[in-house]
Amino acid sequence: MIVYEATKDEFLKDVYEDELVNNICTNYNSKIGRINESEVRAWDNSMQYMYRVLMDNEIPKDAGVAIEFKIPYTSKRVDFLISGKQKDENSVVIVELKQWKSVEVIRGKEAIVKTFINKGMVETTHPSYQAWSYASLISDYNESAQNDDINLYPCAYLHNYIYQGDQDQLTDKVYHYYIEQAPVFLKGQAGKLRDFIKKYIQYGDKKENLYKIEKGKIRPSKSLQDSLIKMLKGNPEFVMIDDQKVVYEQAIYLAKEALRTKTKQVLIVKGGPGTGKSVLAINLLVELTKHSMVCQYVTKNAAPRNIYAAKLKQDFRKGHIDNLFKGSGSYIDAPLDEFDALIVDEAHRLNEKSGMFSHLGENQTKEIIYASKFSIFFIDERQRVTLKDAGSIGEIQKFSTEFGANLTVMNLESQFRCNGSDGYLAWIDDVLQIRETANADFIGGQYDFRIFDNPNDLRIEIEKRNKVNNKSRVVAGYCWNWDKVGQSNPDYFDINLQEFDFKMSWNLGSSATWAIDENSCSEAGCIHTCQGLEFDYVGVIIGDDLRYVNGQVITDHTKRAKTDNSLKGLKKMLKSEPEKAKKLADDIIRNTYRTLMTRGQKGCYVYCTDPNLADYLKERFRKSSKVYKENEFFKPWGSVAEIKEDY
């Protein structure tokens, strides 16, 4: 998706007539969402500089110009693109624009600098790395870039930055590799940037290459489970961008510091669904192991560990797999500092105690910090989905202090799920009344969200999607019993909606790998079998534990299945601490549906057993879409309320 596109001549005219920023803002509002003032100021400033750079008759008038190109499957946008031809080759120059005036070099971390952003000094990726990584992502996700041999030439332009000579921090030799991949141009070097553009844009293309990139077929996004074998064999499968790269380098630095100083280091990484926590965790497992550190990946949830084991079993010995991937209760009796690094994914799911009856050990968070010189906790407290989920930032902070560990807290913001739509994630939080967000009425235009009035139609659509690559699944809230008698019988239907003659089994107890099994699209998964995993499309059946009453989304823990252990212990708590118990149950139910509704990379389809909730979702979705036409956007309420194909 491109926010603004034009020929070079049209771009120059828009800047000259002071219309460019207005046009960008209008398109941005309709395609992406609200704009903050700092972005508007940045456009107003930077585009004046790009105007001067492109004011050269040797740059073709009909070369294409694009501003704010959103990279598929991510929330990242490329600042400026220029398209054309170099002899017979298709070319696109990528320009990463920065307002920076100074930087500090960071040694010991690859491609990281420190600069002033917003209200303080922060560590971030070097502009050349940024431009290079964006070019790599476009190549990864866009078939047109490959099939039509579109050559991408990244660079960075810091038009406010004054070169400091031999002592210059931005061009320090530690960054030379990425500067060679993507040259950096500074204040007073507009002529050099112009020459760089002219080298690759010798003839105009009338925006043809921009059209190919924007409209070209998007490659299937990489999934962690499919890339796991190559990653563990040392092949870089995912390009880390922006905050991902910053967290990755900081983690490696802290792991080394823990060994060097013999002082415990603890890193908390906060991030919502799809921010790349699991990808980062596996990358760190590989990298720290390469540094001869004794390192393990830890998660309470068995589902991702089972998937990883199934994917790896043909290339790695079982003992090797079991030694790399561990459950969170594995450290009860571990000696002090036995491990160099423990990487905890989904730390919000950690229990207080371990064992089948939760009576072993003292505290899983405490045991992990005690057993490791360096521990990293990837956490999203809004994904706590059972009463036993005791992992929290407060717990990690408490035990870090107890063991005299140095504590670092970082955030992941970049979005790699839900088609990279930050808008959708914020919208879901607002719709489920988990928190008020600035995106109350904007979902983002590229995520396939639908509300179905018949669960059979939802299942048919998911089955159709699943035929492509076995990456679409039906999931449901835990409102139907998972009866023992049917746990290994595909003909026993746990979920039965008689009004629609809809019958479906929960995932069979005989399979630990429901998420990737060939025939499991006919079975419904629950929060316990899909958390920590992702699909292309997810169909979510919302049960009676979430309803819409008197203008409010309400939860009802009494509608949960008796076989669901998520709320085990609630009755006892209701007697001793009723308000706390009600709040916890309410949070768990909302978090459950938030988690289920963010499993799909490309789309989420929903059926609600409560008609009022379905109508509420339809109305919120109607408001959110800035591209619908009145009376045309939704089909009349019938079998399905769906997005029109050209949306």
C-alpha cells in the first residue's frame, strides 16, 4: 500500500503549490488512520529537501515517486521511493529520511546508534541498516520485485546532520558494512544523493515499477515453525527491523555482560500479539548458542514446543531438541547459575508452582532467574488466560531485586501479524472494552475481518482457505465441554449449535500437533492449543461467556465449560475475595478472545452465539471502515456479513 504516488513532475508541482502534505494527510487518513503532528512536520520538512534533490533535468520527468509505502505483513513504511529504469533494468531507489542532527556510536552492538527521538536519547538502528532491512523485506514479500527483476537500491538521507569529519559518529567504521549496502547522505550532500539516484534512474517508467510493487502478488509470509530447521542450522530467515534489532542486540550484550561481570542480568521485553517475540526468542537461542553459551528456550505452553519438536525431528536428535526446548517447570532443582541464558517466551503464562497439581517448587519466575546468569522474559500481560498464569512484570522485578540482578525493560512495537495492522490490534482492544485506544474507529484497510451469522459459513470459508497451505483453523471460546469419551473420536461432536445444525469436535486428545496436522481443520482448537502460534486465517466462535448487554460487552464465567481449567479455583476465590475474583475472571475471558482474534496473519472470521454481540461487532466494524459505501459495504444480514472483494 502506497499513501502518495505521482510522477516526478507531479511531485514537484505538489510541493511548489504547497499541496503535497495535504494530499499525504488525506490519503493517510483514508488508508492507515490518524496522523500525529510530528509526522506532518517531518513530511513538511523532508519533502522540501527531496524537492531540491529531484530538481534536476537529468532525473526523468516521468520517473515514479512514492511516499509512505507500507511493507506487507509489517507495520513498517518506507519514507520515499523513486522508480524508473537503468538501461534495460527496472530500478527503485529507497530513501530513508531522518530529521536527526547528531548520533552517538554504540560499540559492541551491530548497527545500533543512539540519537535524540521525541523527548530523549534512545538506541535505535543505524539509518543505513534501516534502509537495507526495508529493501530486504520488500524482496522477501513481493513477488513482483523478484519476477520482474526490480532492483532495489536503498540509501538514507539525514538532511539536518552536519558531517563531523574523521571523528564523525554516524559514519564510524563499525557501520561500514551497512553503509556500503545503503549509502548515507548528510546535510550539504544533496548533490551526491542526486548522483546516486541518477545512476539507477536513467529513464522514466511512468510509475510502472511502483504499480508492480504495490499491486504485485504478495508472497506468503514466513512462519516461525516452517523456518525453524533452517534457523537452528544457522541460516538467517528473518530480517530484524527497528525495535526488534535493538532488543536483539541488547540481549546479546547483556548475556555477554552477565558472563564478563559475573552479575545476573534480567531483560523484560514487553510486546503485544505479532510483535515478533517468538521469532526473536529463537534467533537469540541460535545466536547465544553459537557463542558457546548453555542456552534454553522456555515456555509453559506445550503447544509450540510440540510443533517445534515435530518440525525438527527429521533433522535433529530427540535428545538435542529436548535440551533446547523446555517447559517452565524444569528448573525446580536447578543449581545457581547453571545456565548461561534462559529465554522465556510467553512469560505471562508462567505458573507460581510446577507439577500436575501445582505443588512443586516455590515460584517458576524465581527459579528461572536463580538458575541463569542471563534471563530474558518476553511478556504480554494482556495474554494471561488462566487463573494459574502468575507471570508478571512485577514478579520479575521482585525476584530480580532479590537476587541482585541488573534489570532492563524494553518494548516491541513493530507489528508482524494481522497484516501488519497496528490499527486492528488497537481496535480489538477497544471493541472488547479491554482498554480505550486512539484506534476506536479504525481497523486498517488490508486485514480481512468478517462477522458471520451462520457458523457453517464460517467453517466453509476457513476450510476453503486451508486448502491453499494448511494454515487456517477454527478456534472457539471454552464454552463447551471436552468430554473424555470423545477425546480420541473424530465423530464425537463437543460443540453443537442445534439452531444451525453445526457440529464440531474439539481437537483430538491423541494429537499434540493440532496446529499443523493435515486433517485438523475439521476440529476446533481452543486457547490452550493455539496460543503462541499463528495461522493465515483464523475462524473464532465466540460463546455465551462474552455477550453484549445494555451497551456494554460483558463476560459471564458461569458459561464456561466445566472441563475448562482456566478458571479452576474461582469458586473458592469468589467466597474469600469476590471483587478480585470477578475482575480476574473478566480479564481472562476478554484476554482469551483477544488472543484468539489475533492469531490470523491475513484474516479473522467471527461467529457469535449472542446475536447482540454480533450486531455490535458489525456496527463497530461499519464505523471503522473508511472505504465502505453506504448500503453497499455489508450484504444484508443473512448468512454472512462480509467485506466486498475490492475492499
